[in-house]
Amino acid sequence: MAETHEILKALNWRYATKQFDTSKKLSDGQVSFLKETLRLSASSFGFQPWKFLFITDSELRKRLRTKAFNQTQVEEASHLIVLCRQEKLTSADVDKLISATSSATGAPEDSLAGFKNVLSGFVSGLSQEKAEVWCEKQVYIALGSLLTAAARAGIDACPMEGFERPGFDEVLGLEKKGLRSVVLCTVGIRSEGDKYATRAKVRYPLADVVETI
Amino acid sequence: MAETHEILKALNWRYATKQFDTSKKLSDGQVSFLKETLRLSASSFGFQPWKFLFITDSELRKRLRTKAFNQTQVEEASHLIVLCRQEKLTSADVDKLISATSSATGAPEDSLAGFKNVLSGFVSGLSQEKAEVWCEKQVYIALGSLLTAAARAGIDACPMEGFERPGFDEVLGLEKKGLRSVVLCTVGIRSEGDKYATRAKVRYPLADVVETI
């Protein structure tokens, strides 16, 4: 079958899993795959202003569930991923990216001066508030990539905005790490009893959401 | 080869394509695939507060290029996708989603009153500014999904934040449509001459961006 067909089949198969099978854990290989998918995600300028926390500690997940309107997935999914953004975007981040670019590509840092100027101008032109929004959007690219990659690999997921961000930040000690929680994604294997698994997907028709000009 | 391996290979294969092969167009099947991928994207509450414009008109693309720092991809890629958000989020959007949910699932609208209350509370609790940011984040989920699906299907892409949003909105008449441009994605086939295609990917090591707790 053509790969495009396989991907669309996977996107139709996926749904925001409400009930995970608590007896089934993702394999180490599956978890590594999800981590690498996140690591490879695109971001504007390649800035990667993020960190992805995979929470497995059951006591911690019990506490976090109380900060997420008691939603069962937070505790019962195989893994809870907390997608975080950096608290701030500074010239140190520019230096880090330039250094990494030089290392990866072999280009001397001097030859990257033009790119560095663009990055520096971008960062210094952002207010703290705009920087936060910008970083969060980048995190959402990673989320979108994760959902599609997971679906294609037969891994269930539930993206979740419904949680107390300050509560998560506090429980996870994110301030000290220079991070802030942005969005959650629980991953694992759906329960056979999850009635939402067989509910028809609700999407507007193509004519409503796509226009060719 | 395991599917997880294929996906990671695709994510390593993709890059922000700077130079497209102007002699190669995506097939109708490939374009339909990209449209359907966007249509099926996840969004919070399933709200789908977006529209995706596929721009093929060459005169229009020439004009849009002048609003995108003259970047060649805007004109030369097989297709230019302008990912847009709704200008506003209102009770009419809640009604539309409830109606679509009822149609798709067969659940009477009455039985969706609880869901409707949640949606209505969410929408009425958002300031215009917060609604805009929220809608844009949803669009970024679709972007992330698009990039990963395209890569896995061997389609090149370049996501682009570098353009004048008001300029695009004006040229495309988006105000009249109740839309605003958010981010671009040019898609097509990479040129053999694009030196960025073989440049090493710059990603921070796993230990920098992933933590297991």
C-alpha cells in the first residue's frame, strides 16, 4: 500500500485516548523512538527552545494528576510527556546554537556571523511576553510531529492542554531548571474499553478548511 | 525495516528546503494527501480554528514573495501553503462544532450539552488576544503534523515564519474571510543544487532536550 495511504490510515486511527490499558507499557524501543522524534522536530531557526520531560515515577504522576483536573490518563498512560519551553530566550541561546551549528557542520564560527546577527536581532527584538508565545509555538510543532509519528507507529496518545501550568511547574521544580510547562501528551496503548476509540472522528469537510487559490 | 526506523530516517532526511526544483510539481495525489493530513490534524477540543490556503496562482505568488523578504521558495516551490487561523473564536464556532459532532457521531445535540458548556466557558473566558494565541498554537500542531507526514511520504517542505503577516492578509483578502495568516509552508521537491540538503542536521543531544523522571 502506498505510504501516503498508510499515513492517512494512521491519522484516522489515532484519537485523543481517554482510557489507556494500564497493563501495557510502551517498550524501550518505542519510548526511544518518541524521544528521538521530539529531538528531531523542526523549530524556527532551528532554535529548539524546549525540553521534553518523560515522567514515569508513579508518586509524581499521582501528584500531577491532581493538577490536571484528575484526568486519569496522567496517571494511567504508559508515559506522561510534559512538553516544556525555556523560560527565557537570551544571547546565551544564540551562542549555544551557533556553537552547535559550527560543530555539526564543520563551518568555522566566523563564517556564521551573518546567521548569528539574524538570531541576535530576532532574540533582542522579542519582549519577554512575545518570546514566551514564540517558544510555545515551537513546542506545538514538536507536539504535532509527535502525534503523527506516534500514530504511524501504532502508539496511542492524548495531547492535553487541560492542566494547571503553575502547579506542574511547582511539582516538577521547573523554575529552577529555567523551564515552563506548555502542554502534555500522554502516550501508551488504548484500553479495549475506551468508547472514544470507535467514535466517529469529527472533522470539518475539506471544502471548509482548505482552499486552493 | 521497522516503521519507527523509517520515520526517524524520514525526519533525518527532511530539512528546511531552501531551493526547490522548479521543473517538478507535486502530483495531484500528493497534494490531496497533504490537504487531508492538515484536515485530520488534532486540535484542542477538536476546534479546528483554521484554514489552509494552497496557493498555485503564479502572479499571486510573485506578489506574496515581495511580502516574504523575497525568499525564492514562496515562488518556486511546487505549492505554497498559507496556514491561517480564524480571526475570532465565538459562540457560533461552538455551535458549529456541536452540530458537526452530532452529525458525525449520531449523538443528539441535547446529549452534548455538557461538552457544549465546556466549550462555551472556554471561548467566553478568552480575551481576543488570548484567543489569537490559542488559535495560532493549534495551527502549529497542524504544521508539525504536516512536516512529519510530508517527510515520511518523501515530500520536501520549508516552514517559514519570515513574512509580513499584514501584507499576506491584505494580498489574500483574509480580513474579508475572517482569517489571519499564521505561518507558511512551501512544499515540493528539493533541487539537486540545494547545498543545505547535505548539510549536517543541527540538533542538541538527547541529554540536553529530554529528561526522564
